[in-house]
Amino acid sequence: MLHTMLRALVDRGHEVHVLESRPPLNERYRHDGYVVDGTQVHPHRDKEDLPELMAESDIVVTHLENTARAVILSRWMQKPCFVVLHNDHENTRSWSSAQDVWQVYNSEWLRDELGPTAQSLIVRPPILSEEYRTTPGEAVTLVNLSPEKGSGVFYELAARMPETRFLGVVGAHGDQVRRDLPNVTLVEHQDPHAMREVYARTRVLLMPSDYESWGRVGVEAMASGIPVIASPTAGLTESLGHAGVFVPRDDLDGWESAVRRLQDGRSWRAASRRAKARSNELDAHRIEDLAAWCDAVESA
């Protein structure tokens, strides 16, 4: 999410620097850094990195585990600070009511849940649809094989439907559950730029998540007209909208019925049209949200 927001600032002509919060896995990046889509990335070295970089900056943008230190330093240095909020967890709530920083919510439901401040805006996790759009494939797919993302539902469906191809993509976080079933293909974690290849193998995307504040992979899949079956979390009901097929997470019979319905060509085509229509709606939101985001940064 934040990467695309920073790309929008680069496109507006701004100089953007990103400081990583953990040491790089590749030691050759420790001193030189690197450039990604116009943003200069500075690898973490020691605790002095942040104040040194902030001293040369006009605006501070932070999120997740970096929020506390960045907000405290921005107050001390008297620099405008934007906090990007991804969830309603306790740690997020500890900062969400601060009136002296900009609060950036990733959804309408999160804004309503946390309560908007005077300086706040919504930026729905923006995706560039053309970077993901492809021709759908044949598999029923789950991205991230952790229990929280629904690996139990995924493997149970595969066991119940041995005639159907299933594709599991190892996630970047959480304990990954790997099971050997004859109709299940597992692939390792994919770089974001390679996700189009996953969707080219996917006919239906599963999102039986315990918690989602938005659900980026569902939005990525809809860019290709891939129907998404999801648990009705607040984030998924908002992001998928009228295109989502919603089933309670623990209703395994309901999940099986939903997958089987989408194996019918006519039902799948109708669901695919709804997915493409929702993708187009979110593309329009993306343009509006990123414009509002850049305007807010420039006016701070």
C-alpha cells in the first residue's frame, strides 16, 4: 500500500526516501542502498539512521512498528507527520486519536471504527490494475498458507474436491501449513511483481481469513475478473463489495457449495463480470485517493 502512495509522490515531482526498519538480508545493500520505482531506500544500520534522515526531510510518513519513534521524533523536530493505519489493533488505537499528526485510514470502516480526527483522510490500498491483469487460469487459489488466512479451509476443500486443481502460495508472514495432496500445487512466496503469474493460474480466489482490514490480493485478482470467495470481515465486505461471494469462515459446506457453483461456466462468467466492474470502481477510487493524498502532503 505505502509503496504505491510513495510512487504517487514521486510522480508529482517529490524526492522520497525510505528507511528500512530492519537490517538488510543482503549485506551489499547495507551501505549503498538502492532505488525502487523512484524512491531511494536506505537500509537500516543503527538507531541514529532515523533522526539523521528526518533532519533533512520536510514531511514524515510512518506506519506499523515504526510509528511510535517516528511520531515522537517528528514532534521534537516540529515536522508534519502522516501515520498510515492498517488495522484496529490495540497498538494502532494508541496513536489513532492523536490530533497533531495526520491519520491515514485504509478504509471507510476503519475510519468509522477508530473515529476520524480533524487531520485525516482515507486512502484505500491502491493497486495498479494493469500490473496484475491477465487471463485467468484453472486453479482454486489461496495466497498465504497460514491458519489465520484460511489454510484449514483450503486443504479441507481440496480433500473434498479431488477432481479440482488447487494452488497454494506460501506467504511472507505467519506459520505456513504445507500438506501433500495430489490435487494441490504449492509455490513459494512470490514477489509482488510476479503475482500476475499466480493469477494467470487462478480461476477462483479463496480468502477465508480470520481478519482482513482490506484484502489486497482480492482486489488484485478482480483486475483479471477472477471471482473471490471470502469470509465476511469488515475489510473484505468493503473491498470486494457487490462482487464478493461471502461465506462464514467455519461453514465448510458453504465454501464447497460456493466453489462448485463457480465451476459452472455461466455462473463463473457472471461473477467474473461483477469482479471486473468492482475493479473498475476501485480504479476510480485509487485515482481520487492518491490525488487527495498528494494534496494533503503538499499542504501540510
